[in-house]
Amino acid sequence: MTELDVSAGPRVSERVRDLLARMTLEEKLAQIVGFWEKNEGEAVAPLQGEFEAERGLDDAIRDGLGHLTRVYGTRPVDAAERARWLWDKQRWFRDQTRLGIPALVHEECLTGLSAWGAATFPTPLAWGAAFDADLVTRMGALIGESMRTLGIHQGLAPVLDVIRDPRWGRVDECISEDPYLVGTLGTSYVRGLQSAGVHATLKHFVGYSASQSGRNFGPVHAGPRELADVLLVPFEMGVLDGGVRSVMSAYNEIDGVPVAGNDEILTTLLRDRWGFDGTVVADYFGVAFLQLLHHTAADLGQAAGQALAAGVDIELPTGDAYLQPLAAAVRAGAVDEALVDRAVLRALAQKEDLGLLDATFEDEPPTEVDLDSPAHREVAALLAERSLVLLTNDGTLPLAADARVAVIGPNADRAAALFGCYSFLNHVLAHHPDVVVGIETPTVLEALRREHGDGVTYARGCAVDDDDRSGFDEAVAAAGAADVAVLVVGDHAALFGRGTVGEGCDRDDLELPGVQRELVEAVLATGTPVVLVMLTGRPYAVDWALGRCAAAVQAFFPGEEGGNAIAGVLTGRVNPSGRLPITLPRSAGAQPYSYLHPALGGDGDVTNLSTVPTLPFGHGLSYTSFTRTDLRVAPGASTCGGLTVTVTVTNTGSRTGADVVQVYGKDVVASVTRPVAQLLGYHRIELAPGQSADVELAVPAARLAFTDRSGRRVVEPGELEVWVGASCAQRDVETSVVLTGDTYPVTLDDPRWTGVTVV
């Protein structure tokens, strides 16, 4: 070996090093690539047909294989039959390759295992709306158990991109615009998935969501402070608090340097500073994109060298750059073979961690697989119910038991409207229209007819995204004959321009797609009270409607139980408790916008344009009412110790409900500009009528930290405004505290989570 350090981290055993020493170059390269068996027309990744080398499976695996790509999630297959195929293939690796190393199997699992017949949970934006970390952990564990049963070892989730612009198509894959909410919920998912013995993958590391103009693959112009204080925060939590075993490099560039070729991010930060010792996998075709899209490499061999040097260990989904092009570059002396060795050591160490180096596959594969069990449905229902946000309500909701209800709109009776772009239904089944969905997916119309009984009529009105108004008359007639019109509008999630939201489905405005606004206007004109239900993957600018509708409900793709959950909120069976995880925007012209803005990012006399959103981060109503009183800050608040906040929460209404306690802070004076509000901690609590509880939140120093002018993350002494309210914009109870002590440099040993105690 050369003088390059190929230690690959302390987790590498002598057994793994011995395997490396026995490998030919071709065997090494086989361990750091995937193979994806696809049929023609199965376009489920960007530009996959532009450069991918066509190889048959037998040719691809003769020297072994690192990853089998999407064995269950590329097309609809019977899980038990596919498991038999997989077990046979793994036995082949064991018996017919020289070193007998099985392949690692990875799958998408953002909203559940991406497989036909598998439970499909709410999209991550709905996780954010639920503010329920424990429930996300439960969901992750169920997904992991399904994956492990089927012989899947690694899941390509969660997405920890912090939302910066709702025009970006992949907003539905993200959790929130707040990095702490993203970090806590994303890390909870990691813990759940990995508790089942499946490795999670943080993506997309890093900056992908901060693209110029909200365009997919757009360049990112984030400065080091935004990177450190916003975009990196969730990933740091996922690595240090979640113990995640894999990270996926992002497609984007930052300040002109593609992340897949950036050693300062993938090695200096991730490994040297954070101590990550797992594997870094490329986003699909991301290594080849260094040549094809970024033009920082003249050919695929150069692209492979750049990615390896930066720290990308595994090329997914195939070996376009890491096989023949990299082999030629190594033999020509253009790429140091020690870089290959470093990646192979990490890949083999992961397989050893997963037990693959000792796996014989002599056991029989599962013959009866229930991927959508009652346990799955229970968690899917709870998460869907807790994620629904009641935006406005004049008392029309819950619906009167005897109300005549007209259900109208393009998403009222469309199962696909309940799911995000990485659901199996929208991601894969869209290419197989003759195949049944495989899971029970009651639509809003079907669920409401079951719950409300007689007196529910239906008119589609229009499609999600075309200009056909021929159904308007029927919709208007249905609304006119009803006591209440439930108007279900929103998105269709898909990929690469085939939908209104999803990967490669960006927008340059935030109006409801197609002629849906005209449909809403036409139904409002009837004078019948309108309950607006938005089934979307992003927030839309609907301020024109909220003041005129009797009520409005925001649902962020709530999954297989989403129709039932929405019906439950409409009838009153479910008391809504969701809170907006992202600001409800006023217009596309106000973007990009975050509630985490400094003073000059808000309203003021220096501009004629208002930035006040339609509804703020954290907003959400209930069928009961809550007060938040008696805010106390314990003595001893300091720069190194943080502060402890206690607030009394009381259910002052007539029915049981859940409140989300939100504690915010604001630096009064700091060495750099600071946000006008920042979430310091949160806790979801359920209370019976008249019940009170004291909620204590211990805010550690790291929650107060920011990057100073020298580039250090510090907590500075001085005054801090603290408040608790129903949103970031509402101060139900507030106080001021002085942080004492010297400026405190935060270290990786400092806790990052706000602790919660309920009395």
C-alpha cells in the first residue's frame, strides 16, 4: 500500500483487513458498487438512461458485489417469491465467488418499505406536523422489522434536508423548516430503524434543499454560517445522537464545489470532526454526475477519483464510474489504489457489522410475509391523525351529524393523493397501471361516507393539474344542494415533471395547481359553507381562501390511513393536534422564507413588501382550548449550562386533546445577526378537560449556540427573550433571562437535545 492512510476507522477488524489483502483489483471494485436490475421504461431515478452501462446480472456479479439495488422496490413483486430469489442469489455469492461474500441489499424506506403490499406511512412533512418523536421511533422500528425479515440490510432514509424554499419539489420528503425539529424526528427514525438491525442512511448530505430558486440540482450559495447553524444541525444529531451507520452524499454543489467531490464535507467534517466511521454512499448516479452535470471531471475515471478522494465509499445504484473507468485510472496511475482500499475496508466493515460475512443463508426465506399488519396500521393511523393541522374553523367543524355534505375536488376520491413521491404507489406503481395497489387505501370520500353515513354526495370538479373546467357545473350544483361543501384539493406526487410535487417537480409559483383555485372560487360563490381540505406535499399560498372558508385542514400526504384520519377530524372522532412544521406562505415572491430570519428578513420601513406569512410555523387549532401560564426560568441560566424553563399547560375546553408546547428564544444582542425566533424545545402532551400539567424543558447550551465571526459555535452572555405560545408568532407567556458567564465554545460532547419532564 502507499503512504495514504487507509485505516478507515477503528471499527475495521483484522478479518476485514485480511479479506482486503487477498483481493484482486476487480474484486475490490465489485465490493464498492451496486447492481440494479431494471426493465425498460422503469424510470425511477434522474437521468438513469443517459449513461448507465448495460450489464446483465451474471456478468455484474462474477467478482462479487457490494450492493443489490432495490430488489423489492423496482417493480411490483410478490415478497415471498422475491425473498426466495434473493436467498438463492445470496447462496450463489457464498458458494460461487472466490471470497464468498454476500451482497448488501438496500431499499428506499422514506414512508415505509418501498415494496408492493407494504404499509405506507405519512410523508416526513407529516412527521414534522405531528411533533411526536416517540411515534416516529415506533414507525421506524416497524419498517426496519419488515426490511430485516425480507433480507434487506440498509434503508435509504431519513431525509434530513431543512426546507428553505417550498417551491422545491422534494419538500414532501422533508420534515420541517426548523433544523431542531428535523434533527429530533430524523434521529428518532434512525433509532427505530436501526433497532431492528437495519442500517439507516442520512440524506442528502448536505445543502440540497437550499438550491437556487428552489430548483432540483440547483447550485447552493449558502455561506458557512447558514451551513453550520441550519443545514448541518440535523445531520450532526443523526450521526452523534443516532449513531447512524450510513450517509448519502448530495447531488448539489456548494459555492462551486460538488458535494460528491468535496473532502472538506465528506471527510474533514463528517469523519475527522464528527467521528463517523460508517459508509458514505453516492446518491444514485451522483459520481457520474461529476462528469455529466457538474463538469469537474473530464471522464468517468476522473469522476471516480474525485469521489473516492472526497470520501464516497460506495457508488450507487450501479458501477458506471467505480468499475471499468476506475480500474483503468488505477492501472494508469491516475488514481491511488489506496483510495480504493480505504473504501473497500469500510464496505466490508459494514457487512461484518450486519453479520453478512458469517451469513450462510441456509435458513429458509419467509414464506408468509405480512408487510401491512395491524401494528403497522395502528401506527400509520396515529401518525396520520396527529399530523393533521386545523388551520381555521368558524365552528363548522366538526360536521353536524345530520349535515348534508357535498364532497368535491380532484383529491377527494383519489388514493394516490394520500401518498408522497417516494411511496411505492406513486414511485413505482405509476409505471404499472394495471397492478392493484396491494394495500387498503380508503379515500377521503370513502372514509367520510363510512363515518358520516347518508347524505354525502360527490363531484370531482376538475383534475389536479390541467385546465379542464367541464366539471365545475356539477360541483357547483352539488355544493348548492348541500349544507356543507368539503372541498379536497392539492397535489399529485410523482417524479421528474410527472406530478405537481416530488423529485424533479419544482414550481415557480405557489398557487394551487391547475384550475383548482377557480374551482374553490366557484364553490365559494354558491354561499354554501366550505371546508377546505388540502392534501399536499408543500404549503401553498391560500390566504385568499382561508378568510372565506368556514374551516381549513392541512394534510401533508398522510398515508394509507390518511383518508380515515381526515374523515375523523371532519366528523369530530379525532381532535386535531397537528402544528405547521413549515410556514404557510403568502406568495411565491416572498420566497425563500423561513421563520428563522433576522430582523431585516421581516417587515419594516425599509421595504414596501410584507413578509408576514399567511400562518406561522407552529400554528394549529384544536376542538378544545389550552392556556399556557406561569412561565418560570430556574436560577443559574448560563452560557455553559443553558437554562431550564417550566410552563403550566391547562386544557380549558370540554374534550380531551393534545397541545404541542413550543418554547422559543431570541438573542437580544449578539455579535452576528440572530433569528427573531428560534425553537428551543417542544413537547406533545395530551390532557383531559380541566387537567393541568407543568412541563419542564431543560434547554442545553448547544440549543442556544451559533457561529460567531471567527467561525466557532458559541453561546454568548447576555439577555435572552424566552416565550411559550401556540406558534412562533404568538407569545402567550414570556420572560427575559440573562445568560451569565464567559462566551462558551460548544463542543461535540455538549448535549444537543432539550430534555423534557412532565409533572
